[in-house]
Amino acid sequence: MADKDEKISEAFLDRLADRVIEQLSNKFDELDISLDYIAALLSGESAIGIGAGQRAAGRLHRSGVYSDTKKEIK
């Protein structure tokens, strides 16, 4: 076992960590897009509008209306 542990370099671990972070980042992006579609169904706003609002105003972006009552969110 000591021989295998000695062969693992810092550069290898850095590359491995970079690959894992990239894969996780891609999955989070996919999840975020899926959640935008769910939010669009629930709010009546388009998924594109929700994504754009979040990019402009952050994750706490709200559309300002409920789709069923058209009342402002306060």
C-alpha cells in the first residue's frame, strides 16, 4: 500500500479535484434549469424570465405576481 500512496502526486490530486468540481458544477447547472421550469409552472412566469431575473437580481428574484390571483407579492 505504501507504494501506491507514494505514486499519488499533488498534481494528480489537483487534476482530480478540478474534474470533480467541473462535473458537480455541470450537475448544479442542470438542476438549476430544472428548478426554473418548475418555478415557471407554479408562478406562471416563463422559465427564461425566471433565469434572467435570477441572473439580474440574484437567487431571491421574485416575479412580483401570483399566476392564479395576479396579486402583487409583498
